Amino acid sequence: MMVVERFMDWTVSWLPMYREAKLLLVLYLCHPNTRVSSRPDTPSPRDDQHSDILDSICG
């Protein structure tokens, strides 16, 4: 992820207001009222089919 972020910073940093937009995005994701970063992932039906294998792998 860090490699992608650095590449995107390098390629898109010439856009006007890029750093300000990035700052606003980070603040939006971290703000407690939006709860974007803390939303739980919803399991897909495919996960239910393989739940015993996933349980044995994950603990």
C-alpha cells in the first residue's frame, strides 16, 4: 500500500490543491462522526461456504 501511495503522490502531486484534498480525505476518514474507517465488513455468501477452513487457518 505504501508503494502505491508514494507512486500516486509522485504522479499526482502536480495537481492544484492535491495536498489539501488529501488532507481533507484523511480527516474525513478519521472523523468519528463519519465512522467510515470503523465500518465492519459484511461477510459474503462465499465466506459462509468456507467458514470452517477460514476458522482453522485463523485460529
